[in-house]
Amino acid sequence: MSPSIEARTDMFTPGEYPLPDGPISSRSCRNVRAHAAAVTVLSAETTTAESCSPALGPPGGGEVVTAQSIGEAGGMTTENSARAAGHAQLGSFRVNRMGFGTMKLTGWPQGKQPTRDTAIALLRRAVELGVNHIDTSQFYDRDGMNANELIREALHPYPEDLVLVTKFAAIEPGLTADGLRKNVEVNLRTLGLDRLHVVNLRVGAAIAPVEESLEAPLTALAALQAEGAIEHLGISNVTRAQFDQARDLAPFVCVQNAYNVAMRGDDPLIDACEAAGIAYVPFFPVGGFQPVLTEHLGTVAERHGVSTPQVALAWLLARSPSILLIPGTSDPRHLEENIAAGGLRLTEEDLALIG
Ligand SMILES: NC(=O)c1ccc[n+]([C@@H]2O[C@H](COP(=O)([O-])OP(=O)(O)OC[C@H]3O[C@@H](n4cnc5c(N)ncnc54)[C@H](OP(=O)(O)O)[C@@H]3O)[C@@H](O)[C@H]2O)c1
């Protein structure tokens, strides 16, 4: 294996991972209330092909949450299941909108690290609770804990409906065709797959996107996809201009960028994803390295008897039916809480208060 694509822990040293600007007070979001209704439609048994964009709402089949079971006036489902968040398409895969991110399982690049047993138990519990969309990367690796290897150890042979989304290149300056090929080989091996389900081409700086052409790396990745090594492509940490460029270069099924209730710079991009039937997968959904805080999250949380991270997750589900969630945690209680948030429906009043 090339040392250049071995998981590296020297990309960031503890404390260096750039943080987004501190807690941002509540801002207006013109789309949230309109989309809350769309989410309910997508989750209801009455979902029709006409009511959803083609890639996001296949009609019929599967277990879905009914409007009755979640209560029309908002509130929380009693069953704790990722299915309560409803489902959407990720390319050809149908996934529950509540998924799981594995970065915190390894403590990469900084912060607390769970024990190996806890990390394995978290993955198994997530799947037991209905999660069928797990985000990972070979470079989530620290002190003997590697996210891909943990997933394989915990879950292989994989449930048929489990979709593993990996990402390449955040630690690979240059994004050469050779480097991308080696990333494919390593991820296939460590995940124990014959074909990678979804690969995000991760560009930009540690957090912020950087304007640079996607032409060479995305074309090279599309060539690897054409060879059969990858089912679907995605792009990550991109600007709107890069999204537009990518649309002309290769089909992709998701965008993974930093976004949450307090960090809404991607609003136009989310609208573009929704219009194009492309999934938008926010990283840092509950704040990433610092808890997400806005003025009225606490008030809404109190109303429903839930935590503020749960409100932050429910707000994202209401923001757009194209949003799929992958909150990360190293704490079993937080895992239960986050998945339960998939069953939390915010009311019009809640959404207006949050702004
Ligand atoms: N494409 C990219 O460039 C990129 C970048 C970053 C992340 N990602 C992916 O996105 C996923 C999500 O991002 P993230 O994990 O960094 O951020 P996140 O999900 O917003 O936040 C995780 C942090 O919030 C805490 N937390 C989670 N649930 C909580 C709860 N219910 N109550 C209180 N605290 C809670 C966690 O601490 P505890 O461990 O104590 O729960 C952890 O510190 C990652 O796991 C990774 O798969 C992608």
C-alpha cells in the first residue's frame, strides 16, 4: 500500500482542526417551514411520485412513518428507529434519512476516543436501530482505531440494505489518478467490499471549501467508477461553482458539506440539490467540534422535552427532503438520542421561533 494513502494522523494535530465561527444566533431561513410539509409528505404512506423529486421519493413499498403515527401537531414518535426519519434515495440506494457518521468513533483528528468495544457496540446498535447509511473514511484513524476497519469488524457480512459512504482525498494533495486508484484499493480492502457503494471526492481545506477545478480528480474518479469499482460518486466540501462544474463532469448522487442550524451558508446549494434530486448530507449537524447553539433551540427543546442536539437534527430534517443526516458520536446515550430525533417533528411555531 502506498504510504501516501495510509490513514494519516498528521494532517491535523490536536487543536489544529479549524473550527467554524462560534455559535451563531438564530437567522431567518425562508425555506424551512415550506420544507417541513414536504418532509411529512415524503415520510407518509400517501407519498406519490408527483409529490417528490424523482430521486428522492420513490413511491410504494417499505416501512414508512405515517402522519398519524408522528402526530400532526408535531412531537416525538415512541419507537426509537432511524426509520422514523423517513427515507430518501442516495442514488440507487434507498436509505433512512437518519444515518450515522463514524469520525468520532476513532477520535480523529482530536478529542476523546471511545474504547474499541464501545465503538463496535455503537456501530451494531446504530444498525439495530435501523441505520442503513454510514459515513466513513480510511483517514478516520487514530491510535490503532480505523473507522473502516471498525465497520468491517462490527458489521461484516453486511446487511443487504446497508450503504457505506466513504470519502477520498482530504489528505491527498494533488488528487492524482494514481492516488485515487490506491484509495479505491485500500477502501475496498478495509471495508471488505467488492465495490464501494458511494465515494465522496473530498476537496477544499480542512473545513472551508476552496475554489479549485474538480475536472481532473472527478474525471479520474468517474473513470474508476466506469471500471466497476464504485457504484456512485459524491462531492464534498464544495462551493456552488464546483457543484455546477461537477454537474457537467460526471453524475453524482450527494453533496457532503458543513451545515447546521447555526451555519447556513449552503442554503442556496441545498436548494440546488433538492431541485436536482441530489442528496445533501450535512457534516457537523449538531455542531461538530462545538455544540450547535442558536437563540431558541433550548426553548423548543423544552417544549418537546428533548435535547438541543435533537432539535438541531429535527430542524435539518425539516429544512429539505434532500437532507440525509449522519450525526457522529462516541457516546451510546447520544446515539440513542440522535436516532430518536428522527421521530421528532417540529411544529410551524417551533420553526418560526428558530428562524
Ligand atoms: N466530508 C467531510 O469533510 C466531513 C467532515 C467532518 C465530518 N464528516 C462526517 O460527518 C459526520 C458528522 O460530523 P461530526 O461527527 O464531526 O459532527 P456532529 O455530528 O455535528 O457532532 C459530533 C459531536 O457532537 C457530540 N454529540 C453528538 N450527539 C450528541 C448529543 N445527542 N448530545 C450531545 N453531544 C452530542 C459528539 O460528542 P460525543 O462523542 O460525546 O457524543 C461530538 O463531539 C462525521 O462523523 C463524519 O462521518 C465529514
